Amino acid sequence: MWKYEVRSLDKDRTTRLAIMITLIGGAFFLCFRFSFYSWFKIFYSTTYTKTIMHVEHYIAILVFTVTLLVAAACLRYIYFELKTLQYLRDNDAQKDAIEKADSSFTDIFSYLKFCSGVLIIFFSILSIIEIIRERPILLLWILIGGIALLTFLVLGWLLFVKRKKQGNISILKRHTDSAKRSKEKLPIGFFLYIVSLVIFIGITISLVALNGDKEIEVKIIKGENITLQVVSNKIGKLELEGSIENRDTYGQSSDFNSSDFEIIKSEVHVFGKKELLNNELDIDKIAEELQKRNYRFDLDQSNQSTLFNLDLNDFLKGSRNTIKLVIKVKENEETNFIYFESDISIRGKDILISEDNLKVSI
């Protein structure tokens, strides 16, 4: 009889485990994929002119954190439940494994309850803030209603305690003990740890996106004039030094540096607030407005580039020339050097260039 009960119990546990694995592989995977993509996309593509994060960042952080928390509870249960399927000779060890698995299964619902409460409180506060922003007079009514409700609850509690002081001490004690045990199971510390970790990684992603995609492209363009172009993207300081050596008369060379180039700078910044351009295009007003308010800044659609342009016709002598260029890049107290060399042969109208394009990511 005992063996039959154990087998029946094992069968129930295996069924429960199979259901949880199915849920993890299905619903939770989709939730994790959606929450991770939203969190990563927001931090990688969006920031603000005065603050790094805003409401959409907080929503993404909270949803991703809740998903991670519930997923961690489910994986913890699956781990302990799989341990119960092991053959253990020690009955105490088997009993301990079963108790941990049951406790972990109960924790899943505690985590779900806790996360649901956090989401409800967060979105309620967010909704109240948005309503108050639209109608400030509602703040007064909310304060009056909150004070009235708090007063009613306090008076009701005092009346309840006074009437039940003698008869229900044991019941109150049991409720208190139950509340303490429930409080001990709340994953507040783990929740705050995950929130901190998600925020830290998110800000790191934003900084990488802000400073990422740095590259330098060197081009030699042939036409009526042979032109040397250097294009830099998202790079602050750049220094150029080079020379052109005439191979027909060995030893004769012409030097050039950054001051010889025509420099053209361009910046593209995409802001998310439509009210920035209400009726007219006024550059001074826009610049002043950007200093005052906190506007969304789209990282993936913004760029800063510099074009260095040099006409080589004045430097080329004879039919065979070798151009040598050194690019000095200074970023975050680090200095990188890029060396470019190419042969240019001019035979009447035919122009041969051994290397006319180079693209380097920094």
C-alpha cells in the first residue's frame, strides 16, 4: 500500500513538473523574449537631453525584472523537483528534497503575487501622475480623499481592537505570525538586486550606443581632380599628417597636414517631441527650448560626422606617386593610429590607384 502511494505521488509530481517545463518553454519564453527585446531596444536607441532614463525606461526595467524574477522562481522549482527524481537511499535526504521542491513550487505563486502587486502599484502611481499633470486640481481631491480614507481605517482598526481585545488575541497572534511568514517569503532583496543589475546594464548599453559605431573611411576619388577624402563618424578629435612622394624623381616629396584640408562638419540629432516644432522653424528658439526641457533623443537615428577634403593635384608630380597618410585618433584619453598608403599612376587620361578605399572601425 505504501509503495502504491509513493508511486502515485511520484506520478503526480512528474505531471506537475512536465506542466511547469511546458509553461517555461512556451509562455515564459515568449514573455522573456518580449521583455528583453523591449528593454534592450529602449536603452540602445533612446535617451534624453537632461536625463538618461524616462518613463518608458522605468516600464521596461520593471517588466523585464518581473519576468526574470518569476523565471528564476520557476527554474529553481524545476531544479529541486528534478532532484526528487533521483534515487536516494537516505530517507531524510529524499524527504528534504521533496520539501524543497514543494516550497519552491509555493514560492512561484508568492513571487507572482508580489510581482503583480508591484506592477499594479507602479502603474497606478504612473496613472495618477499623468492625470495630475493634465488636471492639477485633482491633486487636491486625491489628498482629501486619501486623508479621509486613512482616518476611517485608523478609527475602524482602533474600534476593532477595543472590542476584540480580550476574545481574539490568539486569532490576532496567528494572523500576525502568518503575515510575518509571508513577509519572509517576499523576494524584496532579490527584486532590488535584479532591478539594480538591470539598470546598470541598461545604462551601459546606452553609453555603448552613444559612443558606438565609430569609424573612419579614407577615399581617393579620381575625376578632373584627384581628391583625398577622410570621413569620420562619432569621433571627436582627429589629426592628419601625410606626404606624397614622386617616384620618378626619388627623394622629392610634398608634405601636408590637417590645416591643408577643407573641413566640413555635420550633425544629425533626432528628437522625439513633436511640440518642439509647433508652428515655425526658429533655430534660436529650438536651441533655447532644448536647454530648458527634457527631450527624447534617438540614438540610432543620430550621427555626427566630419569630412576632410584635400585636392591632390597640387601635390602630384610626374606620373608615378605614392601617398602616405597617418591618422591620429584621440578618444577617452586613448590614442590610436591608422596608416594608409597607396600608389597613384597617371598615364595621360588614365589614372590607376592601387588602394582607393579604406574603412576602419574604432
